[in-house]
Amino acid sequence: MSAPATASISPDTGPVRVDLDIGGMTCASCAARIEKRLNRVEGVTATVNYATEHAAVELADPSIDTAVLIDQVAAIGYSATVHAPIGTAAPGAGEGAADGAGTGPDPTVALRNRLLVSAALSLPVLLLSMIRPLQFDNWQWLSLTLAAPVVVWGALPFHRAAWLNLRHGAATMDTLISIGTLAAFTWSLYALFIGDAGMPGMHMAFELTVSRSRGTDQIYLEVASAVTTFILAGRYAEARSKRRAGAALEALLELGAKDVVVVRGGLEERIGIDQLVVGDRFLARPGEKIATDGVVEEGTSAIDASLLTGESVPIEVGPGDAVTGATVNAGGRLLVRATRVGADTKLAQIGRLVAQAQDGKAAVQRLADRVSAVFVPIVIALALATLAFWLAIGEGTAAAFTAAVAVLIIACPCALGLATPTALLVGTGRGAQLGILIKGPEVLESTRAVDTVVLDKTGTVTTGKMALVSVAVSSGIAEDEALRLVGAVEAASEHPIAEAIATAAAERSGGLPTVESFRNRPGLGVEGVVDGHAVVAGRPALLADWGLTPSPDLAAAIADAESAARTAIAAAWDGEVRAVFVVSDTVKPTSAEAVAALRSLGLRPVLLTGDNEAAARAVAAEVGIDEVIAGVLPEEKVAEVQRLQAEGRVVAMVGDGVNDAAALAQADLGLSMGTGTDAAIEAGDLTLVRGDLRAVPDAIRLSRRTLATIKANLFWAFAYNVAAIPLAAAGLLNPVIAGGAMALSSIFVVSNSLRLRRFQPLRRA
């Protein structure tokens, strides 16, 4: 197996980082095997993440060829390819990289089809075997016809994985599933063709009795087919969760512009973003995304950078100012010179932060997979020992094989396969009704010990949109009249602050008059004539240009707004400053209640934002948060989460923007607001669909309840196996009874999971 020599390498001095996409893993023990194999190579430190099917490898010696790493993975039966660096336009980059599937059809579709066919064929077999009145003459041959495709084709992924592991001297749950189903099927063939089970009029009596039996008149086709179907159902649910969980990087790349208008030789030309090079001059029209990082050469505008910085107030830019790719040009036309493209952009850097934070998470080893490392070999050894024992004491081949098969069947992990997906499906279904999406079983472990909840400000605690907060007017001026005049002028502007004032004015008056002689003063404000009044509205500096000074009362209103980190817009008409409009990002009405609910659960809320200190403190005071971390960049948000974790805290992060994506991935538990960006939603472990912050305490409670249900399911699934295996080994448990006990354990697991449907949110105030 060959691979390109290039890799995703950190620009820093020190260890070289290589990112590999891993294929062929079926359980967490596979990730552990690959990690162990890679770490045997001298100078290599590897972390393999089963959930993302990705390996992060650090090379102490840069001369180590990536082909050596790929060969090591291939040597134990898995595949590996070098992951394309984030932000590059390499073929296939971003497609399937997150889930390790690469390009091509969705593998979950094939798994779903296999499950549906197997279920349709298994149900009649199960009914015929368990319900005696349905057993017509020669019913057993119909059961064989229906069960054979399930055992051979439906269980093919398990047989394949078992054979692969056998070739490399390893055993997983796939091994036990394969051996158990094949043993039950093989014995059924023996009983049908050689024993007495193929005789016309044969019936199977399902009796809960413990007695020694030769077993040649019994078939176990329902066991082989039902086990296959149940395990396929569990694998399908797991595959869907895993595929969705790894899409953060693709979502990040989708946020960038797809094409751009460049100016070359005085001519405008639209090209693909991958054709843009450093030094190119490109246009950014109002409402468009900035194509890449650059410096403004011509024009002035307001840039909505909340996507990357969390700053709610648009940033005024002009010639010489730097702009960032994927931010939105909310104002005038800009001519920008590209300074960074592709993998060097700010967006790509944030993408790498997300990837590194995901790799830094310890892969959660599910309880079933952890125990299977010991459980599977022991069960196989017990089955062989049972066979040898009964042969040695002269009980005969049929009786010995019956006891050995009973051991395998009673240990076959039917309930184990249902334990996690049924609880997860019921829990996520109930969560969806409450506006909570749980991404997969891996995220639930971290909810147990969370003690600190870090809340982003913009779009999470606040609405993320500018709104008119208050209006101050001079004596003798009606507030509605001031709104009508100024709102008419602001309505002609595209600036987000102007839009907030115009929207409030239109809602209050029902309609706005026409503006004449409108003029936009970029970075300052607007001017125009409304109903014969010359209106000027904008920053105090604009009014100063006209020689206008606000009265002491209005000056105090401006000072109060600025001290609260709000934006004050002064307005004058007829030669006098007559009103001040205060605009700000507003707190969601449910945020204070949500913070109180978090405190009632014993959680410590922290406000973390890229906004300035004053604005952050004002919002924190309004919702009841004491600890505030303000003015941080995206990479600093990750560092702050890491600092809290270093202090021994278990951190849950709540956010909604690209600037939160890396921190969401770094946190022990990431909760993303569904009203936010796709990147934040994909990077989070849980998504709050409605954007209601009160869903955060409910999400933590539901996650903990779901985790507890999964653990209870796994405990009883193992307990039934452990208790019944000695009976099977003693020859006192017929495989039919083993199949029935397996069905009962499955019913218990499903019933226990269904209790999650009764989960109720905290009482709303």
C-alpha cells in the first residue's frame, strides 16, 4: 500500500504531526489495537479516535516516512490514508474525511438495506419457532430457507471482521457473534439433514425447563437469524451517529466563499476560490462574504465579524484595514488584496483547532467493548472446554456439541447489541421533543462529572442581533416623532445599526415617510431630508462636523450607553441635537432563568466571549453570572477551556458561532445552539435546536439519565450471560431455552430504555 509523502505538518519546530484517516474499525477495541501498533514504531506517538475514524500521529523524527505508518496499520488488517490538510483544494478533501468513508456512497445505506432484509426474513422464523400452533408440516424447511440468507449474507460483516481478526490473532465482539450464529446454524443443518429435526410433523416445544438433551431433534435457526438482526440494528444506529458526529470540518469549509470576482489588468473576472492566489485584488460587494483574508485597498464598509470574533457590533473598515475570509460585508463595496489563501486563512486555522481538539479527547471505550477484550476469549475457551469435557466422559458427540453451542448462544451478545442503541434512540427521541439533539453515545460519559458550564455571549446568552434598546429625547420632542424622522433616514442605509433603528421605527409607527437627498457617511452615519426637516444621525463625531453639540441630558445618555458597552446614535434636525438612540445586542428573555437552573443543578456558569469587557460584564450582571472572561480570540477560547480543565474542572461549553467551534470540541461536553452556524452545531456534542438556553440544564439531565440507562442495560445483559453460562456448560441449558432467555433479556433492555420517554424538563417559570 502506497501513500503520498506529504502530510499535515505543524509549522512549529518540534514533533511533526501526521493526520491519517483510518478505515475498517468496527469497535473501540479496533482503535486500541491500531494505536498500540503505531506506538510500537520508534519515535511515534499516536492517538486513534474511533468516533472520527482518525489517527493523530506525532513523529519525533521528521525523516520517518508516512508510508511506514500506513503499512503498520495495513499489517493488522485496517486501511489508512494521509488526510488532506484543512483548507486545501485537494481532490476529495472534505468529502468523507470526517467519517473515514472517503468519497462514494453512504455506507449506512448498505447497512440499512442489510438490516431491513434480515428483519423481514427473521420475523417469520422467530414466530414459527416460538409459537407451536404455527408449526405446520415441514415448517422447519421454510425456516431454513428464510434463515440461510440472514446468517450468510446478513451477518457477512461480522463473519468478515471475525476472519480478519482471526488472521491477526485477535478476537472482538464480532468474533463471538460470528461463531455463535454459525454454530447455531451449523447445528441446525446437522439436526435437519442427519438428525431427527427434518422429519415431517416435527415440532419444537418451548419450555422453560432445565434438562439434559441430545438436541438432534431441535433446530436453532431463530437464534441465528434473530441475533444477526438485533446486532445489525445496533450497528446501524451506531453508524448513523458516527457519520453525523464527524462533519465539523466539512461544515467549517462550507462557510467560506465558493467563488470570487478578481480584478486583473483592469478587468473583472469571476473565478473559483481555489484559483485565488496571494496578491490578487478581489471585490466584496454589500451582502457578500469576504473571499479570503486580505487588506482593504479601496472603499469603506461595516464588516460583520461575529462569525469569527463574537463581536456583536459590526467593524468599520477602510483602506489599509485587514479583513478576514468568511466574514460578511454589511455595507459598501470593497476592493481587497489577498494576503492569505487556502490552508493559511483564519477559517482554515480554526478548522485545524477543531480537528486537534477532537483528537485530544480520549476515545470513550464502551463498556461492552472493554469487557469483550477478556469476555470473548473466555467464552470461546469455555465452549471448547465444554465440548472436550462431555466427549471425554463419553456423553456422545451430539450431547457434547449441544452443550458447547448452548455456551456460545447464551453468551452471544444480543442484549449487548441493543443496550446502547435502544437507550440512545429513546433518549434522543425524547430530547428532540424538548429541542435537544444528542449526537451519539460517546458524548454521554462526559456529562456525569460536569461542574462548570462556559457560555458564549453573542447568539447564546444574547440574541446576536442589534436592536433598539432605548430612546432619549430633548424636552418638547415626542419619542414617536423622533423615531419616525430618524427611522426614515436610517431605512435607506444597509448598516446593521441603521437597520435596528429603522425596524423599531417601522414597528412603532406602522410606516415611514420618504427620505430625500440621502447621503451615507461611511463609518459615521447618515444624512437626509424627511418631511422638510434636514436630519443627521450617527456617531457624535458626525454631529460635531456640523457644529452640533448635544444637551447635558443627551450627553449623559450617550455616556451611560458607552459605559454599558452599547452603541449610541445621536440625531439632529433643524439645527439642533434632539435625540439619542441606544442600540445593543439584547439578552434573550430566558437566559436569566437558564442560568438559575444551572446553579440549581450545582453547576458553575462562566461567560466567555470575544466581545469587550464592559459589554460582557453588563450581560453577565443581567443574567446572574459572576465569572466573566472577555475579549478572547477563537484560539484563546480553546486556551481558556484548557485552563479551566487544568484547574480540575469538567467543562461544558455552550456556543453558536464558528469562533466557538474549536472550544466546543475541546470542552468535555460541547452544547451548540441550533440557531447558530453549522460548524458550531457539528463541533458540539449536543445541539439545542430551539436556541432556548433553558434547554442546557435539561440536556445535561437527559444525557445523564440516558447514560445511566445504558449502563443498567449493559449490566443486566452481562449479568444474564455470566449467570447462565455455567448452566450451559453443565449441559443443563438447552440452546432453545438460551434463545428464549436471550429474547427475554432483550425485552428487558428495550423496556428499560423506554422509561426515558417519561423524562420531563425542569419546571418553567
